[in-house]
Amino acid sequence: MFSILPAAIHQKCIEILGTGIASVQPVGGGSISQTYLLETANGHFFIKINSEKNAARMFGTEARGLNVLAATGVVRTPEVIQHGELDGCAYLLMEYIEPGHRERGFWEKFGRSMAALHQNTAPQFGFAHSNFIGSMFQTNSRLDNWAEFYIQERLEPQVLMAMLNKKLTHSDFKHIEKLYQELPNLCPDEPPALVHGDLWSGNFLVGQNNEPVLIDPSVSYSHREMDLAMSHLFGGFDRDFYRSYEEAFPLAPGFRERLPVFQLYYLLVHVNLFGGSYVRSVREVIKRY
């Protein structure tokens, strides 16, 4: 049977799943990797493939991140079946989430789930390994102090990349340096929280029984407001999400005022990926300092 999957990966899936593959259908929504629905006698499965240089490492960290989130017992993620690399092409085979319909109560459930996730903590900010946000490499060295972690492990690598690629200027950098000095006073002192790390509308699904399902994580123990800031960046989630989150795990006063500071990292990532209007958005944040 003809397959749009590479032959070695197609055969590997048959071995892993213990059954033949009746069909392979492209699935939309993946901007970094090719994504497919596998139909078999044992059910449906989902696979990502990518032949880029760091794809195997990217899929490996994604799989570990999904497993870490699932292990909390408070959020749903697709079950990871296997990941690897064959003939220069990486793959990540997972459970297929049968799509459901978003119904009343979904956003409240989602908000409470994220509040519960963020109450998983660790002694230090960071994580056991580096990972990726989208296709961008992200380090996670463990540090005791949030401001130090945010500067060293998040902002500085993206700022330096943008400077090297002439997307930001020396004048921009002076504003950023002033922000670095102010950062300890801008962010509330909270323990490290387990975060999804890239929480926007493209990184969750509506599963069966009106259940939110997290996908494509970039996990770390970070400041919990990072997830909330990202969720606001492209139009925001439904207000019931934020209301339910706050009822379960109230935020320190002044969240709206410091929101742009937490969004700055994600804006810088988009500057380095796409440039364009994201440069203006970064400047709108940093010109305050």
C-alpha cells in the first residue's frame, strides 16, 4: 500500500502498534512538523514527523514535557507512545485525541486545571533539561531567583539573537538593560510553578466530554504568570477561564500592569522567528524603561 509516511517510519508504526495501517491522513495545524492521523484496526493514532537537524531532540523534549504534565494528574495530554529517528527523519507517535465540542463549563474547567497545575512546585526555577519553544531552543538552567532566571534563561538569549540579526538596535538594548535592573521589583515573589510554557489557543484541544487537552508544551518550573501572559497575547482566552483561575489560585495585585513584562519573552521569540510587527510590539514594552 502506498503511504505518504516515509517507508521506514510507516513500518515502525506497524511494529509499535501491532497492526496494519488502513490509511494515513494529513492533519492541519502543524506549522513546524508534518502531522498525520493513522487509522488502524486498533483505533486512531497521531504522528508528527520532521527531518530538520534538531527534530529528534525537539520531539524527545516534547514527549518528556507531555509526560511531566500528565503525571500531575490535573491536566490531560495525549499519551506518548514512542519517539525516535529513522533514516534522518524524526517521529513522535501519540494517542489521537478525538475532537469534542466546546460546551458550557469548558473554560471554567480549563481555568481550574491550570490553577491546579501551577500549584506543582520545585525548589528552583528551571528544569531537568533544555527544550524548545516552537522550533527555538530554550535553556532551563536551575536558579533560585526568578528575575535572574528570566533574564539569563529567557530574555538574554533572545535579545542577543535579535541584536546579532539586526532586528533590535543598541538603543533598544539600553532600554532592555534598564528593564533588567527593574525586574526584581516588577514581579511578585512566588515559588517556581510547573508551566506549560507556550499556552496559546493553538496549543490546547477540546477532547471528548468537554475536556481541555494540552499539547505542544515547553515546560519548566517558572513564574506562573508566564502562562497567563502568553494566553493573553493573541486575543486572550474566554473571561471565564481567567475568573475560574483566579478563584482557585488568586494572583498578586497588579497583574494587568506587569503583563507586558511577562509577554516580552514570547514577543522576542516571535521577533526572532518572524520579525515584522513583533519588533514594534517589543519596543512598546521596553520603551517604558
